Amino acid sequence: MSLFKYESELREPLVKGSKTYHQITEDIVAPIEVKPGKLWYIGFYIAVCMLLFGIFSVYEEVVYGVGQWNLNKTQGWGWDITNFVWWVGIGHAGTLISAILLLFRQGWRTGVNRAAEAMTIFAVMCAGQFPVFHMGRVWDAFFIFPYPNSRGSVWPNFDSPLLWDVFAISTYFTVSVLFWYTGLLPDLATVRDRAKTKLRKLLYGIASFGWTGSTKHWQRHEALSLVLAGLATPLVLSVHTIVSFDFATSVIPGWHTTIFPPYFVAGAVFSGFAMVNSLLLVVRKMMNLQDYITIGHIEAMNKVIVLTGSIVGVAYLSELFVAWYSGNKYEAYAFFYTRANIYSTLGWSYVGMIGCNVLSPQIFWFRKMRRNLAVTFFMSVVVNIGMWFERFVIIATSIYRDYLPSAWSVYYSPSIWELGFYIGTFGLFFTCFFLFSKYFPVIAIAEIKSIAKTSGDNHKLAIAHVEAEEPEAFAHEYAH
């Protein structure tokens, strides 16, 4: 068969502009080789300022104690663990796009996987800080690690899902870094070979591990990528499942429910894809990558958002039904009086959650809306606000009133240092992402080239005459 692969002309090209291999390299590597624009510097400096404020907020909490936060008798977790679960969810889309879509050979992942993988790593870095500083005495953090020690029988409680979190998230982070860096090797070698200064050539040479592009290197690269994808795929399901066990294994009304694991995973993919959309829409504009991050890529991710948003909506309804059907008055109180009651103390957060997560994504049933960049960016922000509301609803509304009315706390609101810590993690996330976009290719060059011949504009033009042929003629011409 003269054509490497037949792909319908009607299918939207994933690489636009009839690009040659050299043009692909030039377009993607160019932002690394030139001085960043004004928008990059403005965004980077804002991110650094947010990070510095976060560092100062953490300093206040560590030096003066957790009393700097507005935690009280019942609100022992507050914003801290709410933000921890939120950031873990943000980090889910990267591994899903990279691993699962790679195993299923989905070509559209190639334009978005590199940025999504980086987003995963930075989000997990942000998430991991919250449980550590929530300890108060940070210098005792080593107590959570199970290792032979001289403290006798003082060991972590292996029955606690909080310890499971340590193992799950550290494993997830390790595999994500390996997967991300493995994919970077061919592209780092490309940047190395184009470097004009000795320092750049040396640094990118070290980073690329002596990649030469030989057949043996590519063979090992492909094998390792598939192995890591196979390892990462169960992690997509396991990590947020284990995070949900923090709640599901307790006896708190509103928490001990078997629906939490799949519900948390769907919500994590939902929020993660929304954050990927937010970042990619900015990156494609700032770095002029519209030919590689196409409207088709954005539409594909919007389809995943409307699917997972609908799954989350079903989970919300299931929770309400089970709370009613169980006949448990404490469950009914948690759901119908505290959450789904707009006049309750924290009812506003439940309304915000339903509006942002269930109702607003339904706009993506319309193709015109899925392909509208302004609507997509706005909706990606709304979804992530809604997913933050979801975590706040689960944590705050379930524990702000317990079985003892004497322990019922006053209305919870975060202190400036809790808010500063959260802002600081945004600063860390965007500082890392800006540096990543400056010194690493934000799109996988080698993978884009691998699909350019089968999913690019050139290929679509080449097979246009095949589309017009009668089936019998096509079968006779291309049978051998």
C-alpha cells in the first residue's frame, strides 16, 4: 500500500499548515532559543510574588503554630486539606492523557501531553505541602515514614488511609516524573544539537543523557514508554481512590460512603482536564502554537469534561438518594439540612458546586460551544472553582457540627495565612510552569512528527482522491 496509514479526510488534521519536519522543529524550539516576550515576564513576576507571599505565610504558621489558622473545635482540616485534595485532583489529567491515551493509541494526545505531564508534576508538588505543614511541628514529619528506628514500637499506623496517601502520592509523583522525563529525551537532544553556546550545549547534553537518535535508542525509548504507561494507568485510578479513603473509611455522616472512590476519580479527571485547557489556551497564544494545539484538541478535551461532569452529577444525586433511602437521620441532616439547604450556614458552597460542576458543563453538548476558545477558557475556570467548592463541601459541611451541640463551632472562614498558603501554591505552580515553558519544549516534537504524516494537512491532501473513489476501485487498487 503506497500510503503509510489511511485516515479519513473528514477527520480533522492534528497538525495544520502542511508542515515539514524542519518547520515543526523550528516552531516548537524557537520560543526556547529567543528571549521571552513581555507577557512571559509579567506572568513570571506575578507568580514569583505570589510564591513569596506563600513562603511568608508558611513561615508565620511554622514559627507561631497552627493557631495562626482559623481552625477550631470541629473544623480541624479547614482550607488546608481542602486545597490538598483539590491539587491532587488537578494533577490527574496529565497521567490520564499520557498513559491511558498512549495505550489506546489516541493521536490527539500528542499536542497536549507534554504540558499536561508537567502540570501533573507541579500540581503534586503543591499538594504534598499541605499535609506536611498541617502537622504544625514540621520537624517531626519523619515520623510518617516507616523505617527501622530506635523509638521502640513507635511506628506509623498502617491501617490509616493518611499513611496510604504518603505511599500513593509519592509513587504517583515518581512515575509521573519518569514518564515526563523519558518523553523529553529526544527533544532535549534536538535543543542540544541546535544550541549556539557551549553552556547550553553542555547543559542540554547532560539533560539528554547522550541521546543520538539511533535505532537502539528509539527501541528502548518506546519500550520504556509503554512500561511506564502500564505502571501509570492503575495509578490514575488508585491515587485519588486512596485520597477518597481519607473520608470513606471514617464514620462521619456525609463521608462513609462507597461511592467516593469512583466519584473522586471522575472529579479529578474533570478538574484536571479543565486546568489543562486553561494552560494550553494561554500557551498556544503566547507561543504561537495554534497549528499544533488545534481547535480539535480543545474540543476533544471538552468532550471529556462534559462526560466526567455528568458522572460527577450522577454521584451527587446518588448521595442524596442514599441519604434519604438509608433512613439514617444523621446522614439526612448532613445532606439535606447542611448541604442541600440554601439557607444553611454553608449552603452557598453546595449551590456553587452544583452550578459549576453539573449545570455549567452541559453547554459543551453543543459543538459550537466546544470549539469556542473564549467559552472554553471561561468554563475551565468555572469548573475548577466548582471542584474547589466540592472539596470544601465534603470537608467543611460534614464536620462543622458534630454529635455534641456544645462543640458546634462558629462560622469558619480562613485566616490571611491560610489564604496566603493557598495563593503561594499557585505561585509555585505557575513559576514552575513559566520556567518549564522557557527551557523545555511544551509540545513533544518527536511525537508530533510521528503523526504529521498520517494526521497532518499534507496527508489529508494526499488522500483526498481516495475519499472520492468508489469502494470497489479503492479495494482493487490498494489490496496489495
